[in-house]
Amino acid sequence: MRSLFVLLALSLLALPAQAQSVADATTTTKPAHPHLTMQQRFEQANVTHDGHLTEDQAKNAYKSVARHFASIDQDKKGYITEDDIRAYYKTQRALHHPPQAASHAYSN
């Protein structure tokens, strides 16, 4: 009987600690990658702050651009600018999501 009382007391003491750890896990989680704008990502990656993002800089801090660096750097300058990235994304959107022609045909 005494051991039952001890086990019950220990389990009751453990409940608040377990509840706290569950609450901490659910309330303090942060997103893995905060949402940054393209400009913010570019500025983070461009450690020389010269407006020219090299392939090495992209590989270190702007991986989505690094994967397409050769396609973005169409002039083969060895670096890209924010405008180059914007132009590339605009072209890709147009290729993958062409504008739908407005249908003016009415059925009678």
C-alpha cells in the first residue's frame, strides 16, 4: 500500500513538468526559414555589398538562385544583379503560366 502511494505521488509530481515541456514545444517553435523578400535575400547573400552576386555568394546564401545561376547570368559576366533575377523569374512565370486568352464566345 505504501509503495502504491509513493508511485501515485511521483506520477502526480511528473505531470506538471511534462505538461510544461509539451506547452513549450508547441508555443516556442519558430519557422525554419523566415519569409524574406528577394531583395533581403540578395542583400544577405551579397557580402561585398556591391550589387553583384557571384555564383559562390549565391551558393552560400541564396541556393534557389545558385541552382539557376548560369541561366540567370545570360551575359556570362560572372555575377548577377537583382534586375537579372527579376527578369529570369518573369520569363519563367511566362513560360510556365502563360496568360489565358479571354473567351468572348457566348453560346446562344
